[in-house]
Amino acid sequence: MNKIKSTLAAAVLLTAGAAQAEAAVIFSEGFEDVAGLTANGWQVLDFSVPTGSQQWFQGNTGVFAAQAGPDDSYVAANFLASEPGGFVELLLLAPELELRNGDVINFWTRTDEGGVDFGDSLFTGIWLVDSLDAINPDNAIGGYPTVWTEFNSVIDILPGPTVARFGFLYQGPADILNYIGIDSVSLIRDDRPPVPEPGSLLLLGLGLAGLGLARRRG
């Protein structure tokens, strides 16, 4: 019995050690310098019809402050990405990374308080693969958060590890769009082995104990 208890204790310690390990941040961006994003591997694609006077730009502190860091350290987009009566389709793509199923795209976003009268929309996805999640995809009036809100998109659409770009699509009729900010973007990977269920731990302990008994008998 003491052998079984010590084996189970060792198994619990092993799994506890695995649980204490933290998921790794593979990539992060705080948008302190939006003008320098393309020099650091980011890509902006503008499919708006017609193309407007602005694309992604440094956060405007007169509208709201950043979620973290200096007040203007977020990336913003607004209805001026197209002209009145036009349609906005503005992409912001992160640098190429090896993406894996299970990776988590974590970010914060919001519109301003006046956004309750407009219908901003944002999609998260992987360029040339597919979209993952959407915030207010139908451009419903008042459907976008008006305070900084955290979102997580889990990658689960890849055939295997793939070098690609994840990113964001700001989209909708220019006449009902307002202004959005995105901040504190990160790609998180958890390579920790799954923690066994209690029943599995018991079976593991009994199995190891039985192995010890078999060895003594031999």
C-alpha cells in the first residue's frame, strides 16, 4: 500500500509541475508605432470600393485612450476607409508566423460611446485560409463594444503547422461604420501535455505499482 501511495504522489507531482508551466506568448504587438508596422512585417490590404482617405492609423486620444501603454498606442480604422455610399474592406495582417491548431489570437477592441448609433464590424482570421471569429458580423447598429473588451480566437482550421498571417478585417458599408481600435494583440501557444483525469492517475499509479511488484517477484 505504501508503494501505491508513493507512486500516486509522484504522478500527482509530475502533473502539478506540468500544470504550473505557462503557455508561451509567440508574438505580441502593442501598436506604439503604427506607421512603422509595415517595416516590421505587418501588411495592410485595402479592398474598399471606392478607396477612401484613410487606412489603419495611430489611435486618436481625442476619441479614447489605449487599452494599455501610452494613450495613443493602439491601431484604429474608421468610415473614411471608403467614401460616402462606399463599402469598406480593410485588412491588417500580422507578420508571417508558423501557426498551429490550438494557438490563440488574443486582442482587445472597442468603438467609442457614440458607436451605439453605428454598425462597426471586425473579423479575425488567417489570410488565404479562412475566418475564425467575428464581432458584429452583420453590422448591427450598436453591436460593437463601446469599452475595451478582450477577445480570443482559437485556431482550429489548419491541416498542420502552417506559415501564414493572422489578422483583422474591418468591413461594412461606410455610411454605417464609425471608428474602432485594436490593442494588445498576442499569439499564445500552449504546448503543455494534457493533465490526466483523476481516474487516469489512479490507473497509472496502480500500473506502476504493479510493475514494481512484478519486478520484485522476478
